[in-house]
Amino acid sequence: MKKLLYLLSAATVSLTLASCSLDADDITEATGDKFPASEEDATASLAAIYENLNQVSATPQASFFYVSMLASDDNLGGGGTNDKLMQAEDLLCNYNQNMTEQFWKDRYAGISRANGLIAALPNIKTLSESVRNTDMGEALFLRAFYHYELASMYGNVPLMTEATGKVIKQGDVKVLWGQILQDLYDAATKYLPAKRRNDGHVDKYTAEAMLGRAWLFYTGMYGNGTELKDLTSTTYKPLEEVALPNGTTLTKKMVCDCIDTCVTQSGYSLVPDYRNLWAYTNRCTVEDYSYTKGQGLKWVENDETAASDNNPESMFAIKFNKLSSWSTTIGYANGYALHFGIRGGQDYANTFPFGQGWGAGPVAPNLVKEWQADEPNDPRLEASIQDVNKLPAYKKGGWSDFVQETDYFEKKLAPVSAKTSDGKYVCCFEDIMYGDKGGLSGGYGNNMQLDNIHDLVLIRFADVLLMQSELEENVSGINTVRARAGLAPIAAYSLKALQNERRHELAFEGVRWNDIRRWHIAAAALEAQNNQPIYYCGKAAKNTAHNGGYAARYNATAGFFKMPENQVSLGSVEQNPGWDNSSEYQGW
């Protein structure tokens, strides 16, 4: 059975913890006077910090990961005519005053939990030094990760590092990013032991990988300065060092050393066959899908033995489980799979092996064209993207209101269906692999909204190899990744080659958006989505510009989304540029 790695009882634990009150009219922090006070308390507190990953998953459409998919040049918005939020996120437009505020509130709740544990750990006398250090490293990592997502989404957000009981306002964005980098560097070099973990917790090497990701984004995005004109400049000139709040300086060399350690000492490795990373190769589906049938493929997460949860390439993932409930613990189900599923309303036989959902993020046709031109023999293209014309029974439209439908759907995040022994279909292979859910008809839950529970992997080892090549300007990591795909090595490093490799290897994994922003190519890249062939309510159409167009909206905002109006009214933040009345999305 699938291990419930992050949160065995975190839903209950989190309700007992004192945390910040993050209603729309309050951003304050408070911490309990007596909790945590023991090793057991510390473990419970840490579980509650991790549980925030699932808390955000309850409303994925408001999250940074979701936005980073739709806003990039690789996906359109999709959904139905009433799903204006999806389309607005693709078009960098606004849809209601507080369109992503739930993410803001949830992430600050996670930060508050982390701050409470960080403050308490030095005072818990019963903790061994090793446990104290490990808990501290994990809490620092998660605090940094939650700030990283907020800062990537909104820009200069309030930095919260302690419980104050007061409203915290925006400060210097350089200090914000300095703290993110400091937390990650301290976690990697000061607190977390040099030991790989496969129990769902982050480790030293995960912190090194996240340090590389945060470093690359901040030093690239802010390399020209902090003003809007600097952030939207087409000049790419990354910083070489960053001042940290503790008075020290973090240099590129120090980050390179961490990435090198991660590559050479972590024990993480590439899965030999790229296709085995993705759930469509699960043992319940693989031999019924024409693309994978008879090729000896085996999903790395097949739960056939006690050790089979161990994906050697997955460094940081959100785990899901069968305890989800629509009214309480919806975040325990993989809501991203639901949202990025093929828009529903058809027989599952029509979309097999892919399940159905809300139709968010149809693959932009420009990605397919550019990928075919850049790397025409790349097997990762078909491993990552389904051409629906190759599905024998697929019918366009499903529900007749589909907006920005294309002939392409991504395979990595999608729900995956399966056939039963008597030839019927279930919405989600997990219903067969992990057993009966609720004793419903046929012995399967068959609930497309709650039954997707495969991991959402946030950092893979392949990403670290590509970060190493980028930071050190060599081909070693690039060629290791290419070799796994069966592609010829490249002879000399170039930024363009690195950019292409990241786009192809990491497509639909939530990194492309920050990549094009930090390289200062976002406006031009986004324009490639204009006039691409789409279907609107089943009829052929073209993807059209709204509110001035992709490039205009990017240059007006630098890709930072609208601050929730409730938080602006509270006085903790000023509204970001570009979010006046001209940003309002009126619908397709």
C-alpha cells in the first residue's frame, strides 16, 4: 500500500497548533506558550508544516504551481466558458479582487507553523542534538520554500521570520530573497545530515537543490535591479553574489559547491527510462495503452513491494492518500491531476488511458512546433504530450463549453484510468492498485474528483544536473540527461542549448514560468501563443490576445500576479503594477 509519508495524522495535529490568524483582514502571527515542548510535540509540529503542502492542494487553482503552468508559454488556460480564472491566469489578467488569496492565506499559515517550531526547538531540552538539527533544517527548508512560492507569485511579499502578533508589511525585496537563500543554505550546510532520505522528508540534498533553484531565479530575475523596467528588461545579467540578513555573503561558487555535492554524494539518480517516471506506466494501465504496451515499462511508484515507493529521482514531492473527503481533507487527493485532466463528459473509453477533469492547461501548439524544430528525434515529446488524434476513440469537446482546447494534452500531471478484469473502465488506476474505496459499485470508488493520489513531484534529480550545467557553464549535466533520453551529446555549452534542454526535460513540471522570467525572454516567448490553432466550444478558432496581449501584460506586471485586495486594504502590501482596471478579464 502507498505510504502516507507526509501526514499520518497531520490534519488532526494542525488543528491543535497555534498559528497565525490569516483571515482576509488579519496577517498576524502568534505561537503557543507551551507547545511544542517535547520530541513528540516537535514531530507533530513538523508534520503540520508539511501538511501545508496538502492544504494548498485543496484549492490548486489558486496556487503558484498551477499559475506557473498556465502562465507559461507551454500551456494555455483551458477550462470551460465559466472557468474564467484559468483563462485569466494564462492571459496574465485579473478575475475578481482576491483571485488567488487562498494560496496567500494558506502559505502564510505554513510559514507561521514553521516559525513556531524554529523558535521552540532551542528550548526543548529533551531533544537530542541530531533530532534538533534535523527538525530545524526541515523547518527552515519549508519556510524558505513557502516564501519562495509567494515571492515568485507576487514579488515583494512580507517576510515573516518570527511570531510578532502584529501586521507585517513589505520590506526590502533584497532582504526577502536573502532570507530565502539563507534559510536554504543553513538547512543544507548547518543542520541537515549528509544522508539521503526516502521517507517523505526533505534532506540535505533537497535543500541544496532548492538553493540552486532559488539562486537561479533571484539572481537572474533581479540581476538588472528591482524596478519594473529592470525586471522586464531583455538583458540577462545574473548576480554573482547576494548579501544575506545574517551579515554574510552567498556567492555563486558556494552555490555551485552545494550543487556539486548534491550530484556526486546524494545517492539520487536518474530513472533509466524516462517514461517510467509517469503514472501512465503503472502496472494497471501499461499493457492496455498502445504507446507503452509490450515495452517492459514499469512505473517507479508501483506499490508491489515495501520498497517500491522509492523513486530514486524524486527529491521533493507532495504525497496524497485515500483519506480525502470533499468537505474536510480534499487536499489529500491530487487536485492538480483533476484540474489538468481532459475536460470531462465522455465515456472513459474515449479518453483512455487518461482520466478526465476540468481541462486546465491544454498544451500550447507552439510548444509542439518549437520542440519538433529544436529536437525532432526527442522521445520525450511523445512521452510528455498526448496527441489526441492518436487516441482511437477520442472525441473533441466532451462538455461542449471547452475553451482553448487544442489537439494536445500533457501526460505528466494527468489522471490515468485503467480497465477492470471484466473490461470496464475506472476513472483512476489508483482504485485498482490501492484497493476498494468505500465499497461502491464494482468495488471501486470511481470518483474522478478524489481518487487521484499519485505524487506531484516538485524537484527531480534531472533538474539538479541541468542546474549544475547552467551554473558551471559545462555540458556534463546536460549530456547525462540527454543520454537517458537516447540523444546524442552536445559538444559545447551554450545558454540556448541549456534553455532547450530544460524546456524539454522538465516540461509541465512547474519550472518553465520562472525560467523564462529569470532569463528575461518571457515577453517574446509568450507572444508565440498568439494565433495558435485552438477549438472554442468544439469549433476551430485561433488563440487571441486579450487586454493588450501576452507581451503587453507581461511588461506591465513582470509576471507578478495581483496582490489580494483584502491584503492591500489591510495595509501590509501595496498593489503590484499593471493591476488596474485595464487588467480585468471579461471572458473569451
